[in-house]
Amino acid sequence: MMLLQVSSSLSPVEQFYEWHEQFEAERKLTKQKKRRGYFFEEHENAIIAYNEEPSYHLRNKVYSAFIHKPFMKLAENIIHTFKFYCFDDPYVDVQAEVVAYLIEKIDKYDPTKGSKAYSYFSIVAKNYLIYNNNENYKKMKQRTGLDAIDMKRNITNEIVRQDLKDAKKDFTDHMVTFWDENLNVLFTRKKDIRVAAAIAELFRRRENIEIYNKKALYIMIREMADVKTQYITKVVNQMKKIYSHMWDEYQENGKLPSYHQNSKYF
């Protein structure tokens, strides 16, 4: 479970706390930057320890310190992201209901199946909210005139669109890493490598780029790589083919395929 050495004579939660102490000390030594987000490695390990711990007291302790807050934030984000507002109860009560449901299902999480705790519990929360939101929606239609209801809203489609957006972001992050590691293998000419590196860098900085029209992006690549436009088009077309093929593989298997020296791309 833990990445650092801990004493096996301790209970699962005690092992977690020993691991966490070493983990935090390591972070301070390496002067790691402040992380963005709210669900990290320590929260996943806390959930694993919680599920393995026989002591109710220690389970409650690790839940209060490491699990409750990220569960609350996860419920809050999903409610607002997908606009699950078809509830008679106040928002805080709905949030508490979602967290209670996550606790009910917490022992179902199995890290050996490959999914991260954040992804697993996000799906659990979304499914709970989809079902209850749609049930309440039906009741609202029975009680309220149709004019008061947004009949065009389709919660399921909104979930699918958001999941696709999240998948695209995750895939592109992995794709940038792939290009970083393989540009010198994919391309042999220095000009092509410079162009490909510039394109990869734009993908890395995509959230900070405000202009997305083709001409502006080509100008940015040309300035970064110091090449003429014709060199850019050739490299773009080759990278596009690889990107498209890997996206198909990612959609089917949930991860990038492993490529080696006999790959059709090398």
C-alpha cells in the first residue's frame, strides 16, 4: 500500500500514519511546490488503511483527519459541476447524503483493480446523484406545470460530455509525456524535432493559451522552432496520425498503448 518503508507490526492505520510522517518529511526535504486540488496520494492511502483497519477507533480517527474533507469537496464539486439541483432538501443536506453514501460504499473500493480512489468515488457519487436527481425531477414534473421545468436538460448527456472532456485532458497530458520521451525517435531531422517540441509545448501550455485559431498557432510554432511554415505542416500531420491512433486505443483501454522500437511509428 505505502510507497515508503513502514513497520509491519503496526495496524493498517498506524502504518498509514507512519508512512504519512515520512511522506511529509520527504516533501519538505525536496521542497515540493504547493499542490493544486484536494484529493491526493495520502487520501487514497488513508482510504486503503481505513478499509483494512479492524479497530473502529482508528478507522474513525483516519476518516476524520484524511477522508471526510476530500469526500465533502468531491460531493460539492460534482453537485455544482453537473447542476444536480432537483432536490427538495437544502444543498448542505444533499452534500451530506452523498458523503454518507460514499462511506456506505467505501469498502467496495479495491485498488488492485487499477482505478484511483478519486476516480472510483467520483463515479459512485455521480451515479447516486444521477439516479436521485432524475427521480426528484419526475416528482417535480408531477407537482409543477411543465413550463416551470427545463425540459431540454438531459443530465445523462451532460455527464457524458464532462467525462469526455476529463478523458481528453488526461489523455493529452499523457500524450505530451509520450512526445517528450520519444521525439528523438519519431523524428531524425533537427528541424522536425524543434517543430515537434514546440507543438508539444503548446499542448502542455494549452490552458494558458487564449488564441486557438490555426494561423496564430502556426505563428507561435514558427517563432518557437525558428522554421518555415512548410516544415510545420509536415510534422503536424505526422503527429496528428499518432495522436488519433493513440486516442482510439485510450478510449478502448483507458490508457496509452506501449510503443517500442518495432512500432509502426518508429
